[in-house]
Amino acid sequence: ERVQVVTDRLGGSRFVGGPDYVALSEQTVRTFLAPLAEVSALLGGDATQWTVREVGDGNLNLVFIVKGPKGGIVVKQSLPYVRMVGESWPLPLDRIFFEYEALKIQSAAVPHLVPKLYHFDRGMAAIVMELLEPHLILRKGLIGGIRYPKLAEDVATFAAGTLFATSDLGSPAVVKKERQSLFCNNITLCKITEDLVFTDPYQIAPMNRWTTPQLDGVAAEFRRDSVLKVAVQELKWMFLSRGEALLHADLHTGSIMVTPDQTRVIDPEFAFYGPMGFDVGAFMANLLLAYFSQSGHATKGDDRR
């Protein structure tokens, strides 16, 4: 495919989309999908019979659900900026490429725990993949008080399967080094993680939010706690320097879709090689947040105890 590559301020090559890249809309998704034989067969009928709905509720990307007479698919496309902010916060389109590459690797290790891939168009920065239905974003389910009896085993299997397979324990050295070289270019999204997890919460930063004035004292305590800051910077050093395995790197309850019987891990666009404990710790931290918030979601008929 023809793609556009520019030289960034660090002297590296960065993918910025094909010459015909344009953000998709509910009106243009059909035209994008119609030439794809496998996708058309999955949907059934012709493009005039397909319904398209944009459902992206995340911070970064466009997400469309497309349904036809036979079935449905999802189209995910990168925008050249952070969706929730706009063009004032530019982002490279190549994050969708790293998501695609990560999904391929994860699919080989744990195919039953990630969505199926149907098509990738690098020039359009778009992936076509399985529609997960009636799955719900895990965070919404936990807020709703739904129990997921298979969740712990499934996420443990995902972590064990993907981390082992991509580490020196499960990969030939040459394969691991080639993959590391590829994912080392996911620079911008790694920097977001470095800032939002390991730096910004412990200082005054534009993206910080807390309930004021009720939590002003807690926020100030974080900024004063030098022992905590040193400990966090030691963890950041590990995050930066230990390329143990291919991380999902954004494994929170908003990146998992569930039913009581099925679990699917989605959105690995932050993927890179780092310390194995990061994915496991991020997920466990999200479970703790969900646990401590349960009383705030209690109702008369469900006290959440």
C-alpha cells in the first residue's frame, strides 16, 4: 500500500497515513467496506442494506458498528489527534498499526480471548474486526453490579498466554528482538502511559482531575510525599528499561468486553515490550477501584455487600 512517512523531531520515520486517508463517517463506511469480499460475505446483502452506527466512547478513535442481513462487524479507525480534545493534541495514526500487530500476536497465543481480525488498511489507519455482541464493557458491568464468574480465569489466561509467548521463555531470541524493534516505535502512546501513570498524578499537571474541595488535601498529600515519588520513579525505571514481554499496556476494565460466559480483551494500541507485572498490576488496580466504588453504586434492591 502507498503510505506517507515523515521524519519526526527525533529523526525517526513515522507513518502518517496513506495519501487518500480521510476520517470515515457513517455515510462513507459502506463505500470503504463494499470492495472487501470477506467482509461483504459476513454482512450479507449489499451495501444499501447495511446499517452503520458510530459508537466510539473512548478518548482516541472512531468506532463503527456495521450490521447486514447475515451479521455484523466493527470498524475502528485512528484519528490524527486525541478525539476527546481535538486537533490541539495531535497523535500519530500508526497507533492502529501497533494495535493490529499486537492483535495478531495475541490471536496466535489466546485466540478465544481477543476479537477476530477480518481486514487491516494501513493507509486508512483502519481495522475491521469481529462484532462482540451481546458483550458489555467490563467497567459498565461492574458499575451495574453484574457478576462475571469466568472473568478472573480468562484474564489470567490472557496475561499468562500472551506474556509467556512473547517473552524469552516462550519466543526464540531472534523473534523477540524483531518484535521489540517493531514495537519500540510506538513512542507517542508509551509517553502517554509514562506521564499519566508515573508522573502527572504526583505533581500539578493539566490533565489531573479530582473532586474539589473535598479531595484537595489528598491531592496535596500526593504531591508532598517524597517517599511515594521515589518509589513510583523506581517503577517507572522498570517500565522504561525491562523489555520482558509484549504488554497490552492498557489492560483496564474499559479494555475488556464480557458476558457472564465470555471474555474478550480489546484495544491493545498502547502495546510495547515492558515488564510483565505492568499488565497484571493495571488490571488488579482497576478491580480495586471497582471494589471501593461499589457502595457509591448501591441501590435499595442491591446494597453491593
